[in-house]
Amino acid sequence: MAEVVLEAVVGLLFENLKSIIQRELDLVWGFKADIRKLSATLSPLGEVLADAEVKQIKSKAIRKWLVRLKHAAYDAQDVLDDWAIAETNRIRHQPAQSDATGKNYRAHLVWSSFMSFINLKRLVFRYKLAKQIKEIRERFDGIAKEMSDFSLIKKSVDVEGSVVPPQSISSGRVTSSTSVEPQMYGRETDKENIVKMLLENINNEHVISVCPIVGIGGLGKTTLAQLVYNDDRMHKHFDVKIWICVSDDFNVKRLLEEIFEVVTKRPSGKDNLDAIQNDVKENLKEKKFLLVLDDVWCEKQDEWNMLKNSLTTGAKGSSIIVTTRLKKVASITQTISEPYHLGGLSPDDCWSLFRSYAFDVGKELEKLNLERIGREIVSKCGGLPLAAKALGSLVRFKDEEKQWEQVRDSEIWELDEEEGSDQCPKILPALRLSYNNLSPRARQSFAYCSFFPKDYKMSKEVLVHLWMANDLLQSERMEPEVVGENVFGELLWHSFFQDIKKNEDGKIKTVKIHDLMHDLASTVMKSEYSLFEVGMPRNVIKSSIQDDEIRPRHVSIILLGSSETCVVDVSNIYRFLSSHQRHLRTFFLFSNENEGMFASHVISIIYGLKNLRVLRVEIWNAEISLPLSFGDKLKHLRYLNLRHCGLSSLHGESFRGMKNLQFLDLSKNSKYIETIPDSIGNLGHLRHLNLSENEGLKVLPESLGNLTKLETLKLNDCSRLITLPQSTNKLCSLKQLENKDCCNLRSMPSGIGEGLSRLEKLSLWVGVGK
């Protein structure tokens, strides 16, 4: 079941059209009538979106209608962005007209418009733009006519609205969140059973005892394993404790590298599997260890045996806990008599967990009238802690019985799911209900989380930047970063994030989402997102999109395994991207291996994606160079992340055409980058620049001072950087400047800080120099 969230997309398009109509702009002269008609068509469409999104749950026809509307809105936005770039270039190359005001200014516009027709290239562009706008207008007219078939009701929706009061985002509940629940309900007996099982198997005939914890998604297997792992008796019994999140990638080499790093507190640094196995054996010799392998899916006996045989030098009494949804995995791994089958919470425990999320501490007695309805809601959770938390968070700010009754009586509970298996479970109605009650902006932002692999540690800062790059945080009242903070807080408050990690200042640094939440996000984005997993055990390439009629807007490629175990066939991916290159807005590439697999194909694949907004390439130790026309080809790009990609060179004009770029991360490219080209000064919309951990970086250009919208500049661990350019003082929007551990930084620009009136955070390290 594919769902669609539209308010944010259509709302942005509507605002952009209004802006065009209100301004006297040369490029729209002659076909503003079509713009006005398009805007008039969008207005009634926007009024019924909220009702349509509710009714699509049970209506396939409405769901398909919404998909067509969303793709039409995307295509219209692409056309308007093309126009905006051309308009910016026209103004930039236009001679200054200091006295062109009033009637003289209008006369100047007419003259400029007349002269533009002389320019053949400009004439062709105007003709093409007029044709595209007319086609889009007719497309929306057709969609609007179909609207009458669905009896949709007009509803007022505030896209910027949030059901979370701003002050509650920083409340004690959120700031005390950890990867282990602060209070457990109904799992004490389960914890005692597993601890007893592990301690009683000290003298077991097996050197290593393996205890699988088995259960469906959302039961709390990981939480139970954490309770056991952190029990004081485990600290006393085991010499070493190791926790590894396995998920889809049961790569023996990777798992052994992580085990080695935990045991020795240093990375392996070796590429040969045999060498890593020997190192692990040596460092575990005669040590009693507890290893937790969380979220295991691999059903291959030989893979499991290879890992387990690498751990046999551990002392007798060593144990492994495996959490899995699959009975076959439990059967393959177990050595203790039976796997531990985890059941659901009892009704009373489930109610206690729900209540802890639904009420403020000490306020339960004030809302006794809601307990009866609350227990009826809890009865629909099926004993799943994840569902109880989600529903408790959902009703937290609903104080009336009628509001709780609406949750209890929602038709979502009656849905007959068509999807669902061990590999791809059903989406829990409780999670759908919580998702539907988010603000429109939060729903769209949450769906974007599906682009990351499961169990991925998502940086809060990166998430907000990605939402901004996709125009999800536009607001007339607030800065987009502030809107992003509110959206993040809303998702956090409603239990859509877990495993929250904080930095030394107590601020949230990374989060994860539960597998079932990831499945929900993927379902929402099904009509526009494609996932390729390359290098699976059987060397398959699988895509989340099966319908040839669907136009993907976002693509993630996850490289699993290594060149030792699989050969990457790029042709299928290349054909897919080539056939959809006009539509793609996001391109993610993740690699799990410390090698540059697939790197030589990256640039050629993305070169034709002319409407790309987001490019994130995460391939360790590759060697990538940006060609001369890179920026000219990707002129719509807002977000560029080439972190840890081994950039071998940056051409002087690499950034020339990237007028819309807001976020640039070139960190961790080691010795390769020595200078940043002057063309970086052309990035007039750049807000965040990260050049940290570039050991070879020596010089920053004076053109850096042209980045008057820059808010964050990170230069940490640039050990060869000697000084900052004098123009740093011109960065009038800068809020955060970091250059910690720049041990060779000998001096700072004179009067540093005089022009930095908005600076909030300054982290400097000025060394003695050599």
C-alpha cells in the first residue's frame, strides 16, 4: 500500500507561483496568464488535500490520483527552478540601472524584453519555457477535473503547524532519552530468564553458548538484550562485552573488524580476512566474552560457522546473544536447548507503558476519565511496546474524551493489509495512525528517513540540511533551520526516533529509527523512491520500485559485500538512472567497505541528473575528481556531500555553476585536497561549509569572503592549514566557526570577529607553528 503526502510539495509550488505573479519579471512577460491560471487551479486542489490523504487509505483511485498530482507538482517545480536560475543569470549580467525606478524601470523591462528576442539562445529558452508552463497548466486542469469524482471535503491545513508545543521539545522527557528505556514494563522476568540461562551454561559442553531471542518486529528484542547486557552480573561474569548491530549486512569481515576494535580499542587496519581472524583469535584468547549480535537476518549456515569459528579461543563460559525475527536464524545459531521466544506485553504492562507516554508525570490522576478509553486503545496494540509508545505519544496532547475516541475508533484499525512477510512485515496500524496525526511537514520529513539504510545512525544536523535542500522547511515566519528543529522535535516527541546519542554539550547528535518505522517510511515513499542493494550474498540487485509507470524522484544505492565476494554489475543501475534522469532529485550512495568499489562509475552516472537537488556519496578511500563542468551540469544542486571519498582534485571552475548550493561537505578527504578553488566564492547561497579533517589543506582563497550567507564554517583537524584569509571578516552571517586541532595555524586575520556580528560559537586553536 503506497501512501502519498502532498501538502508540503503543493504548498511550496503554490507559494512560488504567487511570488512570480507579484513580481514584474522579464522572463514571464508574455505568458503570465498561464501562470495565473495554474495558480488558480492549485488553490482548490490544496484545500482538499488533507481529506484526500485520509481517504486514500481505503481508496486506490484516490491514491493513484494523489500520485499523479504529486508528480505534476514536482515537474512544475523543476520548470520554475529552471526559470529562476535563468532569471538570476539575466540580472547578474544586466548593466546597473541606478535611476531605473517607477515608469523608467517599467520601460527598462520592456526594452530588456525586446532586446532578449534578438538573442537566439534566449528566444529558444523563452519558447521552451512558455510551452512547458502551458503543458503543466493543462496537466493540472485535467487533475482538477478528476477531483469531482471523489467527493472530497475542503479542510484548512497549516503546513507549518505542529501538534507539539515548542516548549515541550526540550522538556525533561526528551533530554533524558537513551538507547535503553528509563523504566521497563513487563520484561523483568524475561531478563532474569536469559541471565539465568547464560550463567547456568558456564560449564556447558560448548565453549561458546549461543542464546537466540526470537520475536516479531516491535516486541522489544533489542531492548531486552540491552537489559541483559547492562546487568551488573554480566559485568562480573564476563571479561569483555561486545555489542554489534548486524541488520541486513552479515559480512563476516566487517563483524570481525568491529569485534577487534571493541576488544583492542583500535581499528584492525588489515584488509585480509585470514589476518583479521587471527588477530581476533589472539585478542580473545582465554577471555570470557559476551557478544550481542542484534537484528540478524542471515540464514546461511556457512557464514555463521565462519564467524563462530573465529571466536573459539575465548574462555569457556563465553556467550553470544542473537536477536532475530527469523526462526531459521535461531535454529542455525542456537546451542542452548531452545531459542528464547519473546511474547507480547500483558495488558496491564502495555497499559503502564502507554500511560508513561500519554501523561505528564504526576498528571495521571487528573485525567482518570480517559483511562477507560486508553485501555481500549491499548487493547489494539497486540502487546507490542513499539505500538504502545507510538499511541501514547499520539494522545499526549489530546485532553478531550472525543479526541481519544477518534483514535480508538479510527478506520485504520480495520485495514486489510495486503503486504507482509518475514522479510517485509506488515505496517502496524498503530504506527500508521501515529504517522497520519503528524503535521504535513513532519510526515514528509519523516518519509525522507527511508533513504538511509536500516540501523543507520542519522545525524540530526544532516537530516535538517537534507530537509532544507528538498524545500520541506520553507516558511515565511521562521528561518528554515528553526523549522527543522521543530519538525525534528515533533518526530522525537512522537517516538519516531530511537537510540538517541548526544554530544558533550547535551545536544542530540544522532538518532536511529526502528525497522518497522523504516518500513513505514519506505511505504510512504514507495511511489517516488528506489533502493538498490548491490552485492547481496547471491549478487542480486533489488529495487524497491517494481511498477514501470512510477517515476522515482529519489535513489539510494547501498553497496554490500566487497570485490572479494561479488562483482558489481553497473549496467542495470545505469539503465535505470538513464531512463529516469529528468526526474531524480536525490542520489545517495553508501559503501560498507574500505575500498573505492564503484567509484569510477559515480561521476558518469550522476552527470546526466540535471534536476538533482541532493548528492551524497559515501565511498571510503575512493579516488574521485570533479571535472570542469561539474557545477554547470548540476546547477539545481542544493546539497553536496563527498565526505571521505578521496577527492584527488578540485578543478578551478568545479563549483562555477552551482548558484543554488546551500550545503557543501568535503571533509575527511585526507591528503588529496591542498587548496580550495576561487570559484567557491560563486556559491552565493552557501549556508554550511565543512572542510574538516583534510590533512593536505594548506590554503583557503580570499573569495571565501563572498559567501555572505554562510552560517557554519568547519575546519577542524586541518593540520597543515597555516592561516585563514583576511576576507573571513566579511562573513556577516556566520554563526559557527570551528578550527579545533589545527596545530600549524600560526595566525588569524587581523580584527577577527569585528565583522562577525552574528557569531554564536567560536572554537579556535592557534598553534606555535614551525
